[in-house]
Amino acid sequence: MRMILLGPPGAGKGTQAQRLVDAYNIVQLSTGDMLRAAVAAGTPIGQRAKAVMDAGDLVSDDILVGMISDRVNEDDCKNGFILDGFPRTLAQAEALEDMLAQKSLTLNAVIEMKVDDALLIGRITGRYTCANCGAGYHDENLQPKVAGICDNCGRTDFSRRSDDNAEAVTTRLQAYHEQTAPLLPFYQAKGNLKTVDGMADIDEVTRQMKAALEPG
Ligand code: AP5
Ligand code: MG
């Protein structure tokens, strides 16, 4: 199973990817997570990306295409993958087409998560993750079962992203509408675009995604 999750910042791409990984035994390839890991490790890519990400702008296509192209060659991608946050520009989408064609691979689906902008700000400013395992939570919508303790790994340290502030979110939304939304007609024309209601509750979104991934 190979799929793309396409949606604005805060649409729930990471939340749903974590669930689909378990359901289909595939890996999540989040370019945002990869870039944040590069920033944390202080690699040359991380050093170039940090200020761009903090401002809410998109990192250059050549960095992202190189990153994904290396990653899909790794062994754990053999059974399939979920692209979370890639492609984000038409140039990235075209590079992905070439990359997959060279490996004789196809995409099973591109899933659009549709959410109104007004709802996204609250989702993003309320979001936090476990600093140890990366499990995602939200101040109101998705709290750990025991307050202050990660459901997944039991640790008690949590963190918030440096681009989850009102100013950067506005730029991220603008980048989505201007540079990423044109991918919707691109994939529609190829016939593999499916849309789910990203404003429904988290379980319902998962249900709609699994239905969209049914063959036929
Ligand atoms: P990235 O990390 O991809 O950020 P993003 O696209 O802005 O998306 P988010 O991770 O903020 O949101 P999400 O859709 O994953 O939502 P989540 O599940 O967390 O990219 C960050 C930056 O890296 C970019 O700005 C750019 O600079 C750079 N970058 C990355 N990829 C790039 C590329 N390809 N090209 C160029 N630059 C790139 O959910 C949000 C919150 O809402 C959570 O708290 C969650 O619990 C809650 N929630 C989720 N679903 C629901 C629901 N159904 N109901 C209620 N609450 C919900
Ligand atoms: Mg995410």
C-alpha cells in the first residue's frame, strides 16, 4: 500500500498516519518529522531548513526530493508507505511520479483531508507531542488517558513545535493554498484522488480513510 495524505497544516495527517501504519503494516514518511530530526541533529540540511520552517515557509524542492528519494529505497518501505507532508509543490509531485516510475511502483491513493482554515488554528495551537516517542496529543481533543503520562511509552516529557504559533501558522496556511492545493486537480486528473471529511472526529476520519482505501 502506497498513499499520500494531502491536507493543510493541522488537518490531522500525522494523527491518521500513525493509525494507518498499524492497520496496513506500512511506514509513515513525514517530511516535517524528517526535517525536524535534521534540525535537532544540526545536520547541514537542518541548518538550512530551521529558519525557513520557523517562518512557516516551504523548504526547497531539491532538499525534499533528495530526502524522499533516499528514504523510499530503504528496506522498511518495501511493504509500502504513507507520505505525510510530501509532495507539497507541483515540482515535488512530478519528481515523485518519476521516482515511482523508475522503480515500477504505483500509488494506491491520494487522500485529501478537507478542513476549514478557521478550525486549523485551534488544532495547531493546542497540539503537543511526547518528547520521547513522538505520540501526538491535543489540549482539548486528544488528551493522554492519565494526565501528564504518554499512553504509548509512559514518559512524562512533552514538547510543542516552534512553528506552532499564530504568525507561522498564517504563513503555513498561505503556503498550502498557494503551493500545495494545486496538487488536488493534478491528482484528480490522474484519477486517484479521494476526499475525506477532516472535520469529523478522529475515529470517523480513520473510518472514512479505510473505506477510501478499499479496492474498487
Ligand atoms: P509538517 O510537519 O508536515 O507540518 P504541516 O503540514 O504544517 O502539518 P502539521 O504536522 O502541522 O499537521 P498535521 O496535518 O500532521 O496534523 P496533526 O495530526 O498533528 O511540516 C512542517 C514544515 O516543514 C513546513 O511548514 C515546511 O517548512 C517543512 N516541510 C515539510 N514537508 C515539506 C515539503 N514536502 N516541502 C517543503 N517543505 C516542507 O493534528 C493537529 C492537531 O489536531 C493534533 O493536536 C491532533 O490531535 C488534532 N486533531 C487531528 N485530527 C483531529 C480531528 N479529526 N478532530 C479533532 N482534532 C484533531
Ligand atoms: Mg504532521
